[in-house]
Amino acid sequence: METAALHISIGELKARPAYAIAKARAGIKVQITSHRKTVAQLVAADADVPAKPAAKPARKTAASKQPMTAKEAVRLLRAAGVQVIEGVGKLRLGEPIKFPPMPDGKTMSDLVSEMRGPR
């Protein structure tokens, strides 16, 4: 049985080191991340830690890549902790609404840009 893991960013680790250490003491592996990629792992001192990192799986070449199916994408998103709400069919859009220019010549796009303000 694999132990639970907690993902914590380097910034959060700096802000709350005692929290991360308490979790590690409780037997939870604390995965320290930078830009959402694990860069280090904090575990209790008596935990079994491999002597060297596991070998990375071989990268697939461009020729062997196949498009990901929708089910695979949903599975990966859910595994990453993203809440996924699946649709029940293809999204169908109605006919676009075309607004004629205003009497002063401004289009709807011009009006939206004015309302948005400077960038």
C-alpha cells in the first residue's frame, strides 16, 4: 500500500515549514514542487528512502505519439486533482448575432473596447 502524498510549493514551504515537517513525521510524503513539478521530497527520518532515484521511463518519439482520447485526458486531469465535469454531447452554438454599426459608425467591437478601458 502506498502512503498518501502532499504537494506543497517552495513558497508555501518557506511560509509554513513546521506544517510540512509535521506531515512528514505523520508518515505523509511531502512532495515539494516548483512550477507544479516535484523537485524534492520530505519524508520522516525512519522512512524507507531509495538510495538513488528511479530511472525515468523512456520518452516517446514524435512518430509513436498518438492523440490522447477524451477518457484518457479526463483520467489524467482527475489524477492531478482537477475537478472535471463531463459534458453529455457536443456543444452546439446558435447562429451568430450580427449588430449593425451605430449611426456614428462605431461597431459593437468598438463599444466593447471602449467599455473595457485602457490596457
